[in-house]
Amino acid sequence: MRWLFFFLIGFTAYKLLTGSESGAGQVGQPLPAITAQYHAGSAPYVPGRPAIIEFWATWCPPCRQSIPHLNSLYERAGGSLQVVGITQEDEATVHSFRLKTPMKYSVASDPSGSLAQYFGVRGIPTAVLVDAQGMVKWTGHPMELNEGKIKSLLP
């Protein structure tokens, strides 16, 4: 009986660490079409250009802490890198938040959470780096991304 307990613990840990069964949303996989609702003043994701897709929420302290960092990455890239913050929250909530916290990059809502589910997001903030061909090059915490890492991962 004891072996069954350890087997179940091990299997559960394996599933949590390896993400989705199909491998969808993992490094090397293509970015799916982004069907999120873009907020006022936000440009939609444009295929053919590198991007950081970040999953976040207004109520999340680590998400709020990563916003200045993403603003900086976006500004320093000078238009060569798109940044899109995707939340499951409604536009009114996000609009109110953005009045107090400037987000210089695009923001969109995905109320169903389908894109986060595709990527197997288990916690926020989570960022996904996509190259110009639409292939996922990296996933992780947005604060781990810096200009050097981005340059090393994008051709």
C-alpha cells in the first residue's frame, strides 16, 4: 500500500512539472491564434514579429511588480518586440487598474482562459517569448527575461 502512495505522489509531481499531455504551448511549439479582446489603446498581436505574451491579473502582486520591467523591455526594443499582457479580467477592471498603473504595451482579455490553458499556465505571472516565425522560444517568470536573454533566444 505504501508503494501506491509514493507512486501517486510521484505521478502527480510528474504531471505538474511536465504540463499538458499533448505538449501544446511548450518551447518549440507554434503560438496559436490569439483571439483575446484587446483593450482600448492596445494594438493586437501581429504575426511575423517577435513578442512576449504575459499572463497576469490586476490582483496579483508579482504581476504588478513585473509591469515596470515589461514596460522597460518594450520601450528599449523600440518597436522590434511586441508585448501583450493577457488577463481573464473584464475591460472595466483592467481600465481602472491602468489609470493608476501605466502599461505601455498592449493589453487584452481572454475571459475563457483558453490561451493560458493552451500554455498550461499554473501560476501568474507567466511570460512566453515567441520568435518572428511564431514559435515559442521560452516560458517562465517575466522578471527572468532581460535584453541579453531575449537576444540569445531570438535569431
